[in-house]
Amino acid sequence: MDGNHVEPVTGCSKVSKGCQNCYAERYAYRLREMGVKKYCDGFAVKTHAREVSKPLSWKGKPSCFCEQHGDLFHDQVPLSFIQSIFDIMARAPSHIFQVLTKRGSRLKKLAPKLKWADNIWMA
Ligand code: SF4
């Protein structure tokens, strides 16, 4: 899937064997070396409130990844922040959001508190 992407959370920590060759970690350190402000703390978990409403201004390509470089359901990401992202995704129905997580147990716990819409693909 090609198209837009939004990264309201950067950074993560390893949670399973599948994290061994984490692309996001290498990417974060590379961007820190390049002086990209958003990655000044490398792979530490950070939320970026200014990113959250970005999808509302998108035109064109109707596809999107949400979080390629972190895990939205990391324990350090507050529920209120996750809820704000789900609200925005629901308000941008012309885009499909693919959200990836390796933290299925937290996803399951928080799922009833999130605004689910047909354009949110969770994996
Ligand atoms: S959950 Fe994803 S982003 Fe986080 S360390 Fe594992 S592979 Fe990397």
C-alpha cells in the first residue's frame, strides 16, 4: 500500500522475538544522526500531538499507514492519546488506515474504549 502516512508516536521497545531486526529502531537512530528533531531521543517512545490531525487535511491518495516507526499500543502511550488518533481516523473516512501493533494484549484491553470505523484496518 502506497500513500500518506502519519506518525503520532515514534520509538518503541522490544516486546517479542519478531522485534529482533526492528526496522523502526535502525530508522530512528539514522534520523537522529541526520539531526531530525522528531528523533532527537532516538528510539525512546515519544508522542507528537501536532501529527494527530494531519489526515484531515489530506487530499488525493486514499491510503495510509498509521505508525510505521513505533507501536501505538506501547504502554507509554496514554489511552487519551490513542483515543484522539482513533477519533481522527474515524473523521477521515476517505482514507484507509492500517495500524500495526505487536501489543495485542493492550489492544484487546483498550479496544472497547476506542472509536472503531470501517476505514481502520488493525493488524
Ligand atoms: S514492536 Fe515493532 S516497532 Fe516496536 S520494537 Fe518491535 S518491531 Fe520494532
